[in-house]
Amino acid sequence: MYIALILAVVNMLLGCVPHVSSIKDHPKTVNTEPEYFSKNSVTMELSNASRTAVLGADIYRPKQAVAPKSLVIMIPGSGNVSRDGEVTGDGIDNYPEKIFMYEAWAKALSNQGLWVLSFDKRTCQASHNPICNNNSTKDIDASGIRALADDLDEVFLYAQKKLSPEKIVLFSTSQGAQVIALSSALKQVHGVVLISPILDDLPAALTNGLLAAAEGKNQWQNMTLKNRAESMRSFFDSLKRGDFLQTAQARGASVKFWHSWIDAAKETKKLFAGVKVPVLVQTAKHDPFAVRGKAGPLRHLEYDDVDRNFVVNGAAYGKAVQDVVKFINR
């Protein structure tokens, strides 16, 4: 399930290759950064009226923790990603091998004295990554993106009970902005960090991003990107016209999920502003999908020499890491 979603949408948001390959197909990029933390893998049992699930997670414990005890919860973004945050490209060009964005950021933040909890997205099945469990996604099909926000709320409660942090910061990318915005946990945290988020019009962000990326490319690349943009525009137009039954699957996700994501994206900035939780937005200057001067009340930092995933040679981008640490320790 959701394989086609990876091919169509996450290809733009997270840069997937044009086939779904096992995580074993690509070795991890070597990160030679010193490590000043320990990592433990755990499982979290989730249960509500709509579903039961078992999610895998990694907890990074710094060897020299800052005071007060601060925990960063990493919420999965777009695609069927595991706790490691596997990414195959920047949305336009593929990498020579996969990078592991959440793992890289978790290591970097833990090296700075922060606790980190990173967990598998429930749509990540063992077929996507063998470290993921085969959980039901029927409630995600039926109720849309809010079901992922419910998952976050239970992970938040788990973290409070098991780790007893004095402050918690939520961290995510792309689609994760909507998951956080719809969660109850948002009202209880010290802050939010969003890497390359979608903050308003989802169809426009995807289609216009592809068209912007086409400029300056060679003739074949230009044509390919424009065709992808037109295909995506046609899909969103069909959704808007109601060409699909609500119970139908389209591009790997339920029509209900698509509508819920589009609606939530439009309300994201308002939802964040309504709870007055500090939010740091980080974007890459040359990312064609990035927010451009539209973060509203959110603090927005832009970086010139990195792409939208903020990972360089297997490690989280240093300047962005330092800005996040300052934001959390303020």
C-alpha cells in the first residue's frame, strides 16, 4: 500500500527513484562524525478506537545531556519512511545512494546534548524497510492525515512517561508539518522545527516547484519535469472536480487522505499561530518546492549551500544544526 504515492508525490518531496527498491539496495553513506551518544531500539504499542499498532523507534541518549533535559521527537514526513528517514534525492535529481536524513539529524542533535526519539511511520511496511512492522493503515484511508496526528499524540505520551523530559520539541519535514499542526501534542511542546515544510497550497507547491526546477535544465530534463508537473496538475484537478469516489485509491493513497492533506496544508500556518508555540522553519535557497517569504508568524531561516534534505556527506548540515540547537536551548 502507498507504493504509488512514493512514486508520484514523494518523488518530488523526498526524491524517490522511479521504482520501489528495498533499503538493502543502497548502502548507507559513511558518516565519520564523532559520536557522543548511545542508541537503543524500542517498540511502542499504540491503541485507540480506530486501530492498534506496534511502531519501532530509536532513542538517542547523549553522553553529556544539556539541562534542562530536552527531547526532540522526530515525526516522519512524506512517504513510507522508517525511523531513519531514507531519502533517494532532492525531489528533482537522484542521489548516487540513499541518505538517512532522520538518523543523521538525530546523531547531530544528540551530539549536542539533546535526547532524540525517532519512530517509524505507520505506513512503512516490512516491504519498504525490514525494520518496519506490518501495521494496518485502514484508519488512515478512512480518516486521512489526522490518523497520523493521532499516532504522534500517542508517541508523545509514551515519551513523557518513559523518558520524563523537562521540555519536548517536535521536529519534522514536508508532510510532517500537517501531522504536527493537527496533533494535540502541539499545545504542550516547547517548540517545533520544520525542515522544508509545506505550509499552504499543496497542489501549487508540487506543480509550481516542478515547473521552477525545469528552468535552466537541458531540453530532455526540461520536458520531463514539465510533463511531471502537468500530470500532477491533472491529478489535482480531477480530485477537485470529484472524479474519484471517496473510497477509491488514487496514486497509492485514499482519496480521503489526499483531500485531508490538501485541506490541512491550507490551514497549517493558522493552526500553528493559534497555539502560539515557537516554530522554526528551515529551507534551502535553491529548493524549488520551498516556502518563499510566506512563513507568516513562523521564524524562517534560509540556507544557500545545501539542498532540501540538509544532509552533506551523510551528516546533518552543521549550520542548520547549530541554529536548531540555539532555538531549542533558548
